[in-house]
Amino acid sequence: MAKEIWLGPVLGTNRERLLARCAEYVAGGQTDRLLYIAASHPLLDVVTEKLLDGKQAQGVWGEFPVYLFRGLVRRVLSSAIDDQTRQSLRPRVAIDREELPLRRSLISQIIKQLSAAGKLKAIRPLANRDGCVNTVATLIGELQRAGKTPDEFRKVVEERESETATETQRHGEGAKARTRTTEGGRAFSLPRSQIDFDREVALIYSAYVEALDRFGLTDEDADQLRALQILSGEVAGRGVSLPWLEQVELLVLDGFFDFTPVQGEILRRLIPVVPNVIVNLNHDRRNEEIFQPFQSTIEHLESVAAFDTKINDETATVEGYLNSLRERLFNSGADVGTHRRVRPEGRHTGLPLQNIQLLECGDRETEIRSIAKEIKSLVLNEGYQISDLALVVRERSAYADTILRVCADESIPCNLERRVDAIHVPAVRACGKLFALLKEPAREDFRNPKAGDIAHLLKTDYFRVSPADLPELTEDFDQKHASMLTEGVGKDATESKLRNALGIGHWSPDILENVIAYVGSELRVDAWVARAQRLLEALPSAEAARELIAGKHGGEEDSGSPDAEPPPDEAPVIEKRKKPVPVHPAAIAWTAMVLRHLQRLITELPEEGEAEELQVAIASLLDRFDFANQVRKPFRRTAISPDLPRAALDIRGLESVRRAIAAAVRSFK
């Protein structure tokens, strides 16, 4: 059992040794014994790439034990077991995500309800102000990150109130009166004290947490508090446990500068139960001052458990003047800083620190614009080529939009390519909708999907009845429902036009979507087809239906009586309710056949099987939906399509889907 703090310089060898030790767990299939917490997303990517290098370890089975702190929190919440029922805790719906941003609205409603009930005095004049809601929401978040529950915060407010009252009595002021009178005898209210606002914030915070618990909601900060309670062994008065935590042998904390209070409390409960703990921090004895803020983090860790501090001064080799940055960067020593300003004559000399300039900027926009001006100065005044210059940032995704915008404004060529996550590629999103149908928890729902869900698939323009299956459907329609088109038709041309107008015999997703909505998109396919059949039996003959669609009777029904008096000019205009657009019975019959065909394709997918068999089945399903051809369709047009950039992105998305399926299959081997 060992708990160690590793201190080493930036670009040292500590992380390399640390990852080598962790790789032994991954390569040996013992990832359940490792827990690695990274401080930032770029570091998480580096660690993941090193541990899953494709040589020693190509993948892991189950949970990959490398997390950001919020990832650890999610794992704690999802794996906690109720000691009485032996069941997992009920999952909650996050209300602070981009797809469901309800947190601020909920706090706003709570403030308004408490104000209307007369429970808010100090905040009441501000209850309907956006600034008040934003401030209270921020305060609640700060309290959650500080690890304070509503009860704990209320006790703090009560203690402060008691101390204030004692101090007031000591000064002989007695009880504070809330009103005073002017010389004219008119009363006025004294300004509210900070205690009054704190007391009401505590009331709002308590009501907010109660609402989260009652409706099964959560937010990111509330998740951290619940994770802290789980690690303490009790949630809402019920005992909970984490079975997987008993298996962990090594806990790694890498790259942290400091911890929020709630993170510190989580570590206070986590570190003692893990036999081996390694904390990797940056430190350089040649520049003690810059790493002084790490001392508080070290002191916090040492207050949790007894740590051995190990210092490693080995560094990676860097060239030229960059080596001196270890000692001089941000160092306020007397002999440092004399060369901070750029010296034009030093740009090509290679003298130490003479060609380094430090820019301190207040925000990212100012930072990039300052760099852009420096680039233009180098090119226009000193003869540099654009190809000689490079811009390195810590996190590309955070800077990409700003760099592209500023370079465009400053007319600076930029070869920065926008990176799009695979899940945001339109073709991959469409696949996600199909896979959502395939993973229905109930088998009967899988065999009988909602008609609206299939309509959503068709609306993406990436799925359709394949050209090979379409003639068979058309032939089947002609055998069963051709009479709906031929009754009363004297010329073949008329029937052909009607077929085209109704989308029969060719692919027309818009018409299919309209018919699905007409019959009832909320129904499952079996119920939809049954209702469609009843509609076909209740609708008039094909000739009458064509007359209805042509609007021969519409004018007579809508026209008013010739003897009716016109409404006065002052009379309000009453909008007439629009009648539903009539749908030809042949279109309903054709859509029912298409839905049955697509339903059959989905249900033919095997419920279980070998990984390779399921891979072939999914590939076959995508082929029957003509997915690949729909992705490549813009490239087969004779004229240049404006959608080519999107189509090129979809091609890469198609490849990512294939690679993801292949990787999933390999993970089962």
C-alpha cells in the first residue's frame, strides 16, 4: 500500500512512467483495478491514446477506467446500489444540457411562486428580473460546488444571524427596527441586510433541491453532491454502496492544479479506500515561484492521507533558447524578464529569449487578434513567408471558430480545417435514428415501431425503399389496389399523371410523410395499417375522391349565402378553421404497403447471434434501405451540386459508421 505525490517538470518523464504502469493493467485485462482521473479533456485524449495504442492493448471489455472528474461522478451515480433493494438508483433527467435547458426556468418559477406566497421579502422587488434569476442560479451552483446541501447552508445562515444579533446587542443597539419615520411622520423601510438575502437564497435553494428530488431531475453540480453522498454511504436516509470500488487497486490523479470544495470532499472519501494512490503534479526546483500555487493542493492531499513526495528532475530534451523557459518563464526574479520585449535585431540571431514575446490578453478574441497583428508584421515588415509560421493552441476546438473568423477579417490565409465529430455528421445522425429503433427495450416495440419514427427516417433522405424492391411493391399494389386508379379513367395518360401525383411506383418521401401524418403518426405500424384499412372502407369511390381532391365541391361549401349581409367594417375578423387536406385512398394504400415493407426489413434483423452474423445483418439492412447509394447520390448528378461539401462529409460519416461497427465486432473477440 503506497500513496505518493510525484513532482516533476513540464515535459518531464513522470507521465511516461505513470502510463507505463497503467498500461500493465489495461494489457492484462485488469481495468477494473485501475481508476485514472485526468484534469482536462486534452490530457484525457493523450492518456487514452497512449493506453489504447493498438499494440499492447487494442481495446477493453467493459468500462474504460479513464475519466474526467464529471465522468467519475457519472460512473458513481450509475453504479450505486441500494443496500436494501440491491437495485441501482433511479436515473435522473439532466436539465442543464443544451438539449434540455430547463434549470434557469425552474429556478425562475420557484422564485415567482415563493414571492407570490409572501415568503420572499428582500428579493420580492427583483423577483421578475432576469438578472435576479441569473444571480440566484449562479449562487446555487456555487453552493453545490462548495459541497453545501440546503440544510448545511441554512445552518450557516442561522449561525451568521446569531452572531450578528449578538454583535448588535454588544453595541447597545437592541433589536433592529425595520421602519423609521421622517419628520413629517411618514414611514420608510430600511435597506435589507445581507442576512435577509442569504436566508431567502437558502429557502430558494431548498425548494430547488426538493423539486429536483420530486420530479427525478438533476444538473451537473447536483450530480457532484449526490456522488459525494454516495461515497459517504447514504442518500436520502438509505444506505448505498459501490461494489466496483472494492476492486480498485490504483487511483491516479493527473494534471490537477487544484480542486473545487466538493471535489476535495469526494477525494477525501475516495483516497482512503484505495490501497495505492499516485498524484502527478508539475514542479520544477529551478522555478519554485511559478509552482507555488500547487502547495495548497499538496497540503489538502496530505490532510486526507499520509503521502510520500517524490521529486523527479528528469526532463525531455528541447533545443536552443526554449530550454531556458523552464527557469525564466513567469519568474519574477531580478535577473529575469529583461528580455521579455521583442527585439527586432534578435529575431534571426537565435540569442536566448530575444525572440520570445509574452502577450497578456483579457480574452480569447483579443489574444487571437494580437497574434494576427504579429503575423502580419512578420510577413509585411520582416520578409517571413506564411509557410514559415505556425500557431499552436492548447485546445483546438475552443479556438477554431475564433481563429477562422479573425484570419478572415485580417485577410490572413489559414489552413485550419474544421473538425466535426462523427455523431454530428448528417448521415451518421440518420443512422442513429435507425439504431434507436433497433435498440427498443421491448421486443414487441422493436417488431412494431411507431409510424412516426419510420417517417423521421424517410425524412432524412438517407433511407428509402431500394430500387430493387420498388418494382415488386408496385406490382403488388397493381394486383391489389389498381382499381382505385382505373375507375372512371378514360385515358392512360390520366392514370399515369395520377400515379405520379400520388407517388405510386416511385420514391416520394414527402408524400409518404404527409399520408403517415394524415392517418396518425403517433400510432405503431400495425395500428396505423388497421386504421388505414378502415379509412379505405369509409372513403368514397375513387371517382368521388378525385372530385374531392380537385375541389369541385369545395367552392359550393365555402361560398356564403347570396342574401347574407356583409359583416360591418368594425367586426373582428374570424379565421375559419382549415379543413384537412384530403388524401386519395390509393395514396393511403400505397403508403400502407411501404410501411409494411420497411417494418418487415427491420423485424428480419435477428434478435441475437454471433458478432459477425449481426454485423452482416446490419450491413444487409442498410443496403436494403439503400443507405450507401443515398449518401453518394450528389456525386452521380451530371450538374455540379451545391451539396457536395455536405456529401463529402457524409462519405466520411459512412466510413466512420462502417469502422465503428467493425470495431464493435472486434471488441467481442
